[in-house]
Amino acid sequence: MRNHHYALGAALLITLAMPWTLAAAADLNAPIDMQAVQLQPQEQNGVRYVQGGIGQDEANALRKTTGYDLHVELSTGPQGKFQSGATVDIQNAQGQPVLSVMDAGPLLYVQLPAGKYKVTGTAQGATTQQWVTVNGKAPTTVNLNWR
């Protein structure tokens, strides 16, 4: 039993030491262990969203999820390491709040009507934002990166 705990601890250390990047999580052909996936669609102010992506299985499962028009990817540094625990705020073109998610990421998928939106992310005391246009035909992806 003691060797089992040692091996598990060593595997966890190796996993934590490996940089988890957006590119590394994009292997959509990898098999998915659905027991490791904890995706729960949620709704706020009539806006449906799902967020997560901790671990490769959950990131791959989320990337295969359909029906969400805006895909927000949260990353940090030039290597694009996944960033979780951010606050993401989305406003419409008129500046009205549409969605606010605390402790988001590293992936946030939102179901929005076509239009222009400002996506603002705050993590570790820093804020980044981008304007995006959702066309209602194909998902729009925005990467909020804290350098």
C-alpha cells in the first residue's frame, strides 16, 4: 500500500510540474475518462454557460461541447499556460452586463445571441479585455492572456 501512495504522489508531482498549456489540451482525438469530467451547464440572467477544463480529460470534453457561441480561453505567460480562478465579465455593446463568472476557467463557453461583446478577465490583480463579435453561425474564440 505504501508503494501505491508513493507512485500516486510521484505521478501527481510530475503532472503538476508539466506546463498545462492551451496547445497541450487541444488533443481532441485522445480518449476521455468521463469520470474525470465535472462539467455542469449553468445559467445566469437567462445566459447559459459551462466552464472548466482542469485536466486534459475535462478540457477535451469541453472542447467537444457544442451549442455555445463564445469560447473564452484563459491563459498566462508567453507559453499560454492555463489560468483558472479568474473573474470573467461579459458586457453587450451598450455596456450592460450580460454574464459575470467568478472562479472561471481555464475554459468558459457561453451561449449568446449574435452581437458585439466586451469580455473582461481579472486574475491575480491584473485585468485584460477584448471586444468580440458573435455571429451566431460558428463559435467565436477569445483568448484572454495575462503576460
